[in-house]
Amino acid sequence: MQLCKWRDATGQARVGLVRQEMVYPLDLADTPEHPALSTILHAKNPSQFAESLLSSSASPLHIDELSLLPPIDHQEVWAAGVTFQRSEEARKRESHDAAIFYDKVYRAPRPELFFKAPAYRVIGPGGRVRIRKDSLWSVPEPELAVICDPDLRIVGYTIGNDMSARDIEGENPLYLPQAKIYDGSCALGPVITLAPAMPPLPQVQVILTIQRQGRTVFHGQTTMAQMRRTIEELISWLGRETTFPHGVVLLTGTGIVPPDDFTLEPDDLIHIEITGVGRLANIVERKS
């Protein structure tokens, strides 16, 4: 089962159940105090609860006709780094002086975890992700995003794009927050696949395609089987000493890194496909 969030003609945020590209509206009011999507995700049995909310009067809508919103309410977005060997190798090349630390964190029991974005900064499907105007080397990082409820129970999955300024982080690892956390640096969507409907994670494929003026300038793929740590392990560390009353979204790291001579440019089109979820597409911009 999949869920999506969209804005209707009146400006109201709505939540629907997605079946074969058709969206079936759910009868649950979205309010600041009780966001509809979180109410479903935090239920004891999200799939069963969503089924019970199917509207008997509203007609299904084609998902391509909707103004999709990022599938998030008030959750914080966090990220894990250096969980794939490809990422570890790239981070070591970014910063020669700090290479030993990336090697250590890849092999250490404690993972790299960092805050990525509050919900209000998250970009949805079709929205514009951003490259920093003070960066000359920026890339997307395609990642499987895990949706957890306030008890850190895995309730679903979506696609995440962890935009990164590689030159800023490479200059000094202490600059990681500036390289990773800024307006337009995080995208999620297009839907949430509830946990019971997700394929076994080792079978999940991640594909990144970047197009420039209609031409593919980068294409890469990996599988979640290449991830060194388990998702449960990452969540366990994330929940140490930290609570998430609204739930949390965890980006689980990337195994796809474009070559060192590649950087994003304004108007590039980023496509991220993940088995069992779908495709997230975003356009790149740089503020003047």
C-alpha cells in the first residue's frame, strides 16, 4: 500500500491511497494539531487504518494530475553518512586530510548521523532543489528514506535526495552542516510505501539519472544489498538520547556518487528511482 499527500484546488492538504497511479482520497481532516498523514502513519496498523478511511463519495484521481506535496508533516529529517563503500571512497577523495576519519567511521560501530532538514524546508516531487551559490562542486545523493513513528517503529519508505556541496565539505569536515543543510537541500517523495508492501531490502535497486538540456549526463545504480549497516542499526543509534515526538525520516546513505569532474548545473533534471517506491524528479536551481 502507498500513500501520497497533495494540495487540492482550495489549498487544503489532502492524503490519499495510491493504487496503480490512481489516488483514492481518504476521509481524514488535515489540521495543524492532527496532520492526516501522521495520524495514519502513527496508527497501530497504518494499512488497515488507511483502508478504513477510504471515501465513499470522492472519485479517484490520477496521480499525474495532482500537485503532490512532500510526504511529510512535522517530522525532522536526519541522514546517515558513509554507509556504502562507494560513498566512503568519494568522501576520502573530497578531503585528503580527513580521509582517515571517513575510513574509521565506515568501519566503526557508531555511524555518522546528522540533522538534515526540518519539514518546512523539504521539497516535494517536481519542486526545485538548490545548489549553493558559494559552491562549485555539488551533487545529488539518492537515498532510501525510512519513515519512523514516535516510537521509532519503521512504518514506511520513500525516496530522498540529500543534496551536497562536495567542495565545502571537502575543504573541512567541520563544514558538513553548511555543505548539507540549507534551503532546497532535501527532497522527498513522491509517495510513501508502507512497510508491509516494501520488497525485501536487499532486492531494492536505486537508480540515479541526471539530464541536461534533454541529454543524460550521468546514470548510475546500486542496490541496498551494498549497504554496510542495517537500517535497524541506524535507527537504534539515532534513538539514543534523542526523542522524536512527531516521528522522524532517516535518509540511509548513498551508494551512487557521480565522478569527481561532475557538478550539477541550474535546470538539470534529477530522476531517482527506487524499487517499490517509484520515481522522484526535481529540477536544479541556484539563487542569484
